[in-house]
Amino acid sequence: MTITYATGTGRFATRADLARYGLPVAVLAGIATADQDAALDTATAELGDLIASRVTLPLSAWPLALALHTARAASYHPLRASGFNQDSTDAMVRDDYKAALAWAAKVDRALITPQFVDATPTVTESTSSGVSNASRGWRRR
């Protein structure tokens, strides 16, 4: 089963967000774009699953905080796959990952209430209508 978390790309963050809020451009240059996309998909799924009890998915708009935390969570996955360097800033990436999951858990528990917009049409956006021309047994004479 495929869950759509967001409209558009299906992700809460983009590769540009990953560079802006996650990993330095020099580090991202060494990670294939397919791996970056996979990390963004994974982070979107992780955070989306955590906030799903509070929102109706898919989302059509979300606050910058969700993009930031998604990018930071996505930063963790490529480094996890390649192995962490204890003598670098990898500990910060791990802390950012934990903070991103903690933020989503706070959203789930309603300790913080970001402004999300789900993609469900409102009543006024509905385009369906019904017409009945059922026979009622009446005849014209």
C-alpha cells in the first residue's frame, strides 16, 4: 500500500531544503540524487506517520518547520548507510534526527499545533451532484 503524504512530489521537503537545513552542499555532492530522494521519502514517511493521527493526509500546505524537520531527518539516512564519523559533525546530524522525530511526536500529542492544510476538498469545493428521475408510478392522462 502506498500512502501519499503530500501533494506534488509527495514529500514534505525538497533537495533544496536538504541543502538548506540538512547537510552541507559539499557533503550532498557525494550523495547520489536518487539516494537523496530516497532519504527525503523515508523522512517524509517517518514524520507523516507520526503526525497522521492529527492531520488528514495528504497535505497540500505545511509550515516551514515540517520542511526543516523533514530535511534534518533525511540527512540522517545517507550517513547512517555509509557509517558515522565520530570525529565530525555527524553527532549533530544524529541529534537533529532525534529532534525531528521528537517534534513530530509533540505534534501528535497536540503539544504544538502547526498550521497544516490537507488536500481534502471542502464542502464548497465538491463538484458531485445527484439528479433523480425515478418513476413514481404516476401517469399523465
